[in-house]
Amino acid sequence: MPRLQQLYRGQIESLQRSSTGHCRRRSSEAGRGGQGVGRAIKDLGLVGTVVTGTVGQRNLDDPYFEPFFREANDLGAAVGVHWITGCFDSPGQERFKDPYFYIHMVGMPFNLMIGIMTLIGGGVMEKYPRIKFVFLEIGAAWLPYWMWRMDDHYSRSMHHPDGVPKKPSDYVKSESCFVSCEPDEDGLAHTAGVIGTDRIVFASDYPHGDCDFPHSVTKFRKRSDISEEIKEKILWENAARLYGIR
């Protein structure tokens, strides 16, 4: 594993030089220009950036974010989509002050479902095909349903979005789109069969308190519903391609 250790060491050193870590730049400032993405990737050697699926009252297809996506596309960057707790209210979250069970249940999935819908329906994935979007840490089982629902709406002329020449599922199954899975989530084999085994990456969720570390990889390796070949893709090959790791 020397190569992997070297990569980890390089990333840690880059994080130490950067006050923003994994280029988790303030999404509200993304529209002011993409220079932060270029600095993080070209100068600091980071592998990507993270945005939330909705940014205040703005969706990701808002023209405000054009400079950010233009720069990310020029770089062929990986752009993670992940709800950042406390950064912005996520749709549905405003209904609940307590318990956190409710807030977290709706905050994560609704945020990403709206994010992928607007990136596809708003033409962002079509306009910026070199960006690799990855939808993170709510599992992967939601995506076949949401993809089907987007296709169903797309096929009806009254719902057809402008500037989107392909079905939403064509974008989901392309190099523009990846999704992370959980070690023990149900339905992973079905998801892989629907969206493709090349679209899924592994999420350990470390160092969050509800993660399975240090047993997450072991738990995933013990699964009997997917082949060893698919496990290798999810654990390493797909993420290496997503983040340009060679």
C-alpha cells in the first residue's frame, strides 16, 4: 500500500496548507468567481471541491454560479454535493426545530435530490460536461427512484426542461455523475444494476460520530450481494477515476 499511503500523506500536507481544507469554500461566494477552485486544485494539490445542493434561496442552476462551474469545468474538477450542517437550511428542515432525528432525516436527502435535479434540469451537466459531480453520504438507493421520476417527467412534453437534449438518466449514467454508498445499505446491488457499477464510490463517513470506522471497509468487504469485482470498483477504481488519482 505504499502508493496509497503516499497519496494520503500528500493530501494531508495539502490540507495543512489550506485554511479551507477540501476546498469546502463558502457556496454563497462561489458566484464571485472560480479562482478558489483553481488555487485549491492547481496550487494546493487538492482533489476537488464541495458545494451544498441548495444555497440559501438559490438553486445550483442559478446563473450566479456560472463562474464557479466554468472554472471547475476548465479544470475537469470533481465537485461533491453534500449538505453541510448549519451552513444553510435545507428544504424541509425549516419545519422542525427538534428532534435532530427529523432535521437530519430530511436535510440530507432533500438537499441532494434538489441538487441533482437542478444540475440536470437546469442544463449545468450538459453545459459543463468535464465536471464530475458526486452526491455524497446519503447512500445510493435513492438515485434509481429519483432518476426514474426525472425521466418520467422529462418524457412528458408539458414538463420538458429547456436546454436539456438528453434524458436525465443519460446524465446520471455518464461520467458527469457519481454517488456514494454506505457500507451496509440495502438495495446496493439493485442500484448498481440500474445506474451502473462505474457510478458508485464508497463513503466511510469518517470522522462523524455515527460512522462505522474502523469497521466500515470490513463490513463492506463481507457483503455477499455484490461481486468482488464490483467491490473493487466501489472501494478504489471509481473513486480514483473520479478524483484523477493515478
